Amino acid sequence: MTQVARALSASGGAVGNALMALAVTGYARMTSESPRRFRATELTAAVASAAPVAGPAPARRAKPVKKAAAKKPAAAASTAPALTPTAPATVLKLADMPKPGPITRPNGQTYHPRVLSGHPDVNVLRALRNAGIPAMLYGPPGTGKTSMVEAAFDDLITVAGDNETSVGDLLGEYTQNPDGTYSFAYGPVVRAMREGRALLIDDATLIDANVLAALYSCLDGRQEVVIKAHKGEVVTAADGFYVCAGHNPGAHGAILTEALASRFYFTVKVSSDWDVATHLGVAPTAITVAKNLAKQAAAGEVTWHPNLRELLGFAKVAEVLGEQIAFANLVGSAPVEDRDTVAQVVSAAIGRPVAALALGTRI
């Protein structure tokens, strides 16, 4: 990297970022993380001369050359899987992807794709996966971050992060067998890597930064992890492995470190979609209440407003018990400090007083 920076009379940081981008797309290969070293691939000459190429096969990744390979003659590099400029016919560019209709999620609920920069959101995620570009989705809970990723990838493995998540929870740990012996059980990250599947790290910023550091090498050009607890085993990602992360900036204890943010080249804000709530059968009055409270929350007048998930809960309660009880339940869902304001907004919308649910006298 230093030699390239000197040759171009450019800063090392700028050159490093450019080389990492080339490694992600297959136009270069990272051979060492510290110090950073890169090697040309079959596509490097083509991109350097601006020759028209279709780009690397989207399902393939720029994989590092193992240290042992560095001692072999240069000709030995040809034994590694080659990146060819011809993409499989089944892989479509974003503009050529068909517009999807409603998608059934694993839990049976229907996801209605939303527009992201002029394209269906699930198509954007699929195009990012083809190119090996990790995506970070951020926003309040219940706005559809997880459901978007579930709708985009039918081979998804999800990790629910919190402040107690350990490296063992992610990569694997020893477990005791019925006969008293121990065997190593690989974690969800390793399974996704080996099987070439999509991986969602939900609430990633609630996980301790030192734990997340164990995953950094599978989020960049190296595409591998080292399982220190299992004799330092190195696991290299299979083609198709892809990572998304969910991040709630308002969650208590959420910390988005620079090291984590820099590994997700694509970030999208996800907020509640009132049109989706309408499509899913939420009463218009409830949506009006949510919109009004969202405006007050933006102005700092309240700290809470119903998100999409809570509106869907309202619809289910209303279907079983009626809207009057559902609205009272909605008021009771608000934090105590906001409950009076929420009750006023709901009362104004439905035209009658409402209060949080409470038990009365004995029948």
C-alpha cells in the first residue's frame, strides 16, 4: 500500500480506502491486514485500462492468500479460484431486477417492499449482496429493519445482539455431551460463513466492542475469522456469505464504534411507514394518532410514539376486543411520563375520553 501511495503521490489513507474498495469488488486481493498489502487479480489490468468488463462474479469474494502461500512461487497463485469477468446469467443488475410483490416472512407475516432511492428495498439489499457490500440499517425498534432483511434473503441466519453476547455466542464454544465429554459447537457466524448464507447481526451496537472485534476480519477483504477457543482455527467464508447489521441509535447502551461503522459501506435509515400500516389493516384513526405523536416526538414534546410493530399489535387487539379497548391499551403502552399526553391525543382523535386499562371492582 505504501508503494502505491508513493507512486501516486497520494495519502496513505486515501489509497488504503481505494484498495479496500477494489478488494471488496474483486479487482484486488488483500494478502495481509497488518501491514495492509494487496495483490492484483485477473481483473486489475482491465479496470486500470478502463476496458469494458462486466465485473467480477457477484457471488464471489476477494479472499486473502494464506501466509503459507506467500512462500510459494508466483505461478502457484493460479491454483486459487479465479475471479472471472463473466457474471452468472442468474445474477441480475439492480436495474434489471423484477419488481417484487408482497413477500411472506418466516413467521408468516407479509412484508410489503418499500422504495429505497427509486428501487424496491429488497432488490437493493440483493444487489449489495451480489457485490459483497455490507449494509447497516439503523432506526427505532419496530420500524421494519429485521423484516426487510428477512424478506430479501430466504437463507438468512439472525443473531440477536445484547450486552451479554459473547464471542462464543457468535463463533462457537465447547459444550458437554451426554457422556461427559466435550465437543465444539460452531456458532451462527461460522455456519453462515461455511454455508455461504446471509447473516443479520441485529442490535449490533449493543454487543461489546471487544466481542465484535472478533468479527472484523470477516467484514473486510479477508473474509475469514479466527476461532481462538478452538485451537486458533481459521474459517474462510464461502461464496454467497453476506452480512447486514441492525442498529437502534436510541437504545440504552448502544455504541456505534468507528471500527464497526467503517466496515459497513452502505447505511440506510429505516423509519415507520404509515402506508404499510394501512395495507396491513391498521385502523386509519390509529395511524392518525401515531402520526400526531410522531410529530410531537420530533418536536421534543414527548419521548414515545407507536411504531409499526405497535400499530400491528393495536390491530390484533382491536380485532379480538374492539377498538375502544385497543386504544386504551395503546395509551397504557406509553411511558408513564408521556401517558397523559398520549391519552389527550387519542381522545381528540376518537372523540371520547380514554385512559390506560386498569382493573375495576369485583364483579
